[in-house]
Amino acid sequence: MIRKLLFIATALSIVACSKDDSTAPTSNTGNGGSIGSSVPTSFTQKVLIETFTGAGQPQCTDGFVKLDNILAANSTKAIPVAIHYSDAMEINQYTTLQSAFSNGSAPQFPSAMINRTSSLGMLIFNRTQWQSNFDVNKVKAPSCGLSIKSTINGTQGTAEIHCGYNTSLTGNYTLTAYLVEDNITGSGNLYDQRNGYNTTAGHPYYNLGDPILNFNHKYVLRKVVSTALGDALSNSNIKAGGEEIKNYTFSTAGMNTANLYLVAFISKNGTTSTDKFVLNAQKVKLGNTQNWD
């Protein structure tokens, strides 16, 4: 069911801003860098799955099943991010993405963008369309890749994100960086997960309650450490062997640092749904380094 976007004052008082304490990025350009000896000539295609979900949305438990099935078979290629609506985990990025990609209509729950790539004129898909669109995207030949070096010191994190290319590209491109927290639990209706399948025999969420108390929310988008729709990448570096490095500093206050991950992705900007998409993505546990792959 299509739901109108609601702005509830009490909910807004608890959600975090997407970039209120992040520094502006600095850029280093050229070939090579602190990660690896040089930009590789080939990359693994990763697929960003941005799901729209919410604790108060009863159908989302079936979305969790659909997503788990994709992840179980594609653990090295699928990168999930859960963007929450109207609960304790909502941040401003929900409104930003809803405005930028849904043609003015709030998405169904659950729904998802798969590498922000359109199919049949749509960018946001219902849960029956996730697998087929994932399968199309995972076999593409990537023209770029990412590596990430990250640190955590108390409640301050840093990210050094390398964007590398194996061919020349035309157009305008951006880098977006997300801070994702896994395994968030809490009590009350802003955390307890409504379950529309509590009475559906045979469903994985059958007889687990409605709502499911103290539900474990996974892959939750907690902060956008770049600008909301990405920081511009220099066209002069988008060529075979070209590399650009962006650095970010951000706060992790109020989060469980043991469960934090950075997700970064390169997007093409355009004016139509078919002219904007994610080229590749990368993920690393905060405090670790993910080299080129």
C-alpha cells in the first residue's frame, strides 16, 4: 500500500541528521595511493540494495525474508542498507531519497532500489522484483571500484575512500558514503516490528508475534557521511588507471561501534531515471581496511 509521507513531530525529535557533524571531504588525485600499489584493471561487481522499511510497517517482515535469500546466495556481492521510515531509526536520508527517486510518490513498504538502476521506467521495486533486478546487476562488467581505509578513536571515525577506474567514462559522477549499524534493538512501538505474517502458517515469521518485541534491526542507515546525494568526482580522474581519494571525519556518538560499517558507492548523475545509477559499491567494518577487489 502506498503511504503518504508523514512528518510526526515526536518522531522527528529522535531521529538523527544525516550529515550535521561530518567534515567536508578533501580530495587527492592521481595514480596509486596508500591502499594497494595501483588501481587494478578489473573489479568485482557489487550490488547496493537500499531497502525502504520501518518498524511500523507490517509487510516488511516478508521483505526481510526476500533480502535474506539474496544475501545467503550472494554474500560477497550484495551490500544491503536499510533506510527506515517513521520509527526511531529514521534519518533525513529517507526524505531525500523519496524525493529524488520516487517521482513524488512515497514508496511502498517494503521496497528497494537495486544499484539505483531502472527497469521498465521504475527505480524503486516491490519485494517480488528484488531478486530479478539483483541478478541483472550482479553480472555487469564494472568500470570502476572502491577501496576503503577506516579508523575509529572513541566516538570519532574516519574514512579514506579510493575511487578507481579501468576505463574512461563520460558524464558526471559522485561518491556517497553511508555509516551503517547492524543489530539495533530497542523497546516500544518505535522499535518493535509489526508482523503481517504472524498468522501465516509456513512463513518464517509465523507465530513470532505482532509486533515482534525487541526486534533485531539489521543494516540500518545511521548517518550519511558524504553529502546526501554524493560528492562530485573529478572528470579528469575518470580514465583507465585514474584514482581519486576522499577523506571524511564523522561522529559515532550514540552508536555501537562494534556493529558499524562503512558503505561507499560511485553513482552516475543524470536527469532521467535511465541516466542515473550506481556503478559499484564497497563495504568495510569500521576500523578496518577493504582493499581493491
